[in-house]
Amino acid sequence: MLDTIIKNGLVVNSDSSSYVDIGIKDGKIVFIGNSDYFPEALKTLDATGMEVYPGMIDSHVHVNYNQGEFTSLDTFAQASIAAAYGGTTTMIEFAIPMENETPLDALERRISEAKGNTYIDYSFHGCFTNQNLNDIHQVKEMIQAGIPSIKMFTTYENLMLTKEFIFALLKELSRHQGLALFHAENNSIISSNIKKFIQNKQLTPIYHAKSRPPIAEAAEIASLLTLIEETEAAGLFVHLSTGKVEELLKLYKQIKGLPVFIETCTHYLALDEEVYERENGHHYICSPPIHDSNEKENLWNMFDRGLIDIVSSDHCCFDTKQKDKYKDHFPSVPNGLPGIETRGIVLYSEGVQGGKITREQFAAITSENVAKMMGLYPNKGRIMVGSDADITIIDPKEKYKLTANDLHMQTDYTPFEGLMITGKILHTFVRGQHLIADGKFNESKCCGTFIKRTKPHI
Ligand code: URP
Ligand code: ZN
Ligand code: ZN
């Protein structure tokens, strides 16, 4: 007897779509084909007219993230419920060390904070901030513990690393086949711009964008690419906001064939710099900032050119009270946007329904590519026999205006307020558990599992 059959839906993987039924037992996909030939099931979901995707994976999520005076507002439980509403079945958060912690200490702390409190599957990226060369051996220990990815910052004074330290980390990652994640923005360019704007009393939100121009990101990526080439480490540049690096990426990724990967986020694809001119422009402060509409179009075009691999949320859940406190002083506004719930549907509506990407590309950039890069494949990332029954079902016909009132993140706003959306996420299964059914959270179905990841499939 099966647990669940999902029938009559259009099943979409990264390379093909077909009308097949899915049989689920004990959290795994055990049959794909015509359900007339499956054993009976306890429950059958008729997905006629719907699109059935591999559960989305969000590999860039901040939960309860401290930025000095401000801490983002959600817990693992709250973020994971919002994620499930948004069709996300696995999230990867960051174990950022506190002042006297080593990277491994931070990882242990984050794992224990999430344990038993998370409704979807989860993992963490390791993170080095303290620049202690004696800690570098922890890269190997982390990879052995199922954490094959390490985040490095090149800006934010309290988190950023020197090139010397990054070089040492990359050598170690290369030795153990781990993945480097870079927040790449050139701190010298940014800090000199911020100083200038403070002197000139140019402190409204648009100056946040002007202080971090596309060239600040491009310059840092260029410099890090040379280190990647030298060390032969694999690197993922997170939250790419500019197409200025297109030629550079073609060279390193495609001509030289180096293991260089690119993530962008929904807000860079759906919004443009005009948001900073709005009355609530400070609600859109994130780093890198959102640039002009040409940059947005360039990013969309980079999917077809094979230059962007994944789309994440960079979820960071501040509310308007926190954002408002330093409304007219952009350097003091907390950085980051809420998005774990909206990443998938905004990308689907703007991208798939907007004719910019195919359904198959959507499956690749929200799931299969992420699973491969993050060492979650083949359990996750694809609808196939033997994989976890992580499934996201979208009704492609429903049309509505996105509004914060209908969302479940621990904030009172969404950067996408008023955006017309085509498509609704109706069902989310996590390892066979029907967490979101007909758009409603099924509270009794807990809990997510900490996933020990393998080395990236590169
Ligand atoms: O502004 C952002 N992106 N905040 C979250 C932290 C980060 O830099 O990714
Ligand atoms: Zn970042
Ligand atoms: Zn981030």
C-alpha cells in the first residue's frame, strides 16, 4: 500500500516535462508512471491542471540574523513554515560565528537551535569571520560533518576577510573538494563612497544604491576569480546583482571551464533601482543593492547563456519598525529583505509566466542545480524513483495581487507588495509529508531533518 499518489499533473524536471503520476511511500518516490499500475494508496491527490515540481531548495536563508542593533525577526520554526507556504522543502542557513566562537562552535550552536524546531529539511553553510589561521583545519571537519560549503564576506567590517585569509581557505577547500560561497562587494569602493555621502549629507535610500554601484561587485568578483583559478577551488558568488560580469564569467566559467557558479535572488529579477526613490525606499535596503532596469534585463538574459545557476531568496526578515528607525540615514538601516515565502512564486510568475525562462529552467534553478551544487543530489533536486518525496505543486492559472497580508513571514511588509502574480503554490510535500495542502499549513506534520550533505556534484 502506498502512502500517497499524485496523479494527472504535469511533472516538470530540469530537462523534461510529462504527464505522469507519482507514487510515494515512507517519504520516498517509489513509482513514476501510470497510476493504474501502482499499488493502492491511502491518499490520492488529483493534480489535474497543475504543475508538479521537485521541492524547491533555498540555499541562501538568514534566520534570526544579528546585525548589531537589529536582529531579524523569525525563528527556525517560523521561517520554515513560511518557506513551506512558498513551496520550499529544504533551506540552508548560515552558521556565522559570534565574537569568541570558532566556525565549528557556531555550527554546533546553529544545529542545536534548529533541531526539533524546523518544519522543512535544513542544513547550514559554515562561515569564517575571525581570521584565525589555527581554525582553517575546521574546513575538513565541517566537510566530514556534512557541511561542504563555507561562506566568506568581502565587506561588512565585522565579518569581512583579508585576501590572505581567503586564499588560505580556498586552498583548504580545494584540498577537500568543498565549495566557497562569496559575498563579493569591494569594501574599499563602498566605504569611500559612504564616507563621501555622509560628508555631503546625502543619506536617503537612493544613496545606498549609489554607494554600492555594480562596479563594486564586479571588481570584487574579478579579484576572487583569479584566486579561484590559482587554487582550483569551486566558488559560488551569491546574490549577483549585475550583468557587468558577463564577459568575465564567460571566460572563467565557459572558456576556462573553472567550477564557478552564480546565484541571483528574486528581488534583483523583479525590482529595479526606482524602489529607492519611493517614500518607503529604505524598506528595500539590501546588499548588494537593486540596480537599474538594464541590470535587471541583463540578469534575466544570463539564464539562457548558462551564466546563472541558481536563484535564492537571501531571506532576512526585518520589519518596517526596524527598517524605519534610521529611515533617513541609509548606512544605519538593517540590510536584507524578507523573501523565503515569495522567492518561488515571484520567480515563477515573472519568469515562467512572463516568458523569460522555461518551466524546466525553473526546476533547474530552484531545485536540481541547487541540489547538485550543495551536495543534496540525488535525494533532492529531481522527481525520480528513489528520491525524497519533496514536491511543490503550482496551479498555473490563478491570478492575484501579492500582499503582505496574505503571507506568513514574521514581518509586516513584502518588497513585492501589489505585484500581479500568475500562479499559486497549493501543495508542498516534504519527504512525503503533506505540509501545505490546498494552500493551508498542516500543523500536525512536523518535522524537518538536518541533512548531512555530500561534496558538491561539480
Ligand atoms: O542585505 C543583505 N543581503 N543582507 C543579508 C546578509 C547578506 O549579506 O547576505
Ligand atoms: Zn551577502
Ligand atoms: Zn545573505
